Amino acid sequence: MTSVWESLTVDARDPARLARWWAEALGYQVVADRPGQVEIRQSPDRLPGLVFVPAPEDRQVRNRLHLDLRPADQEAEVERLVDMGARHVDVGQGDVGQGDVDWIMLADPEGNEFCVLRQRG
């Protein structure tokens, strides 16, 4: 017997606000908005979802788990996400375009890191 990946849960100071930010970033939709929990998915019947729940404390250390996004145009997507409120994060990853790495690390409005990868090629 195996399991089905249902969702990834994200602790947030403001779950509704962060869920809506990620829904816009990913082109997802809010499928459940209840007190203490907001879930987004690509469509209501498609798994997995991202579930945002309240956390009273701020994040203290770097994420041990993060999302990797692979857009068709890395530079344009980074610009769009930064315009939406993401910020660049330096974790010692080297320079994109210098052969060091093929991703750009950003953080969402609450500081959760994620990577924007280059197009496969």
C-alpha cells in the first residue's frame, strides 16, 4: 500500500494573505478558506495542495524544505515575483549565469525561501 501526497502545510503569521500571494504566484486558486486554514490548489480536484495555517512565532532559521519553481523565462518570473513582494535571498549559492548555479533563491513576503530554476535545456 502507498500514500497519496495530499498537501504541504505552511506555517504563516497571516495564512489568508500568504495563501493568496502563493495562489497568484502559482496560478492556483483558493479551494478552502476556513478559520485557521486556507488551502490553494491548481484546481479544486487536483492534488497536492498548499495549506496555510497560523503560527504565532516568526520563522527563526532557514527552511529545511522549499519549493522549486521552473518557469519558461527565469528572469521575467523573478522580476514578476519580486514585483509581487518576494525578495532575493543569499544563502551562499554563488552567481546565476556564472556557471555556479542555475537557480535564484527568493523569499515570499513572510520570509519562506523558494528557488526559481532555469528552463530545462
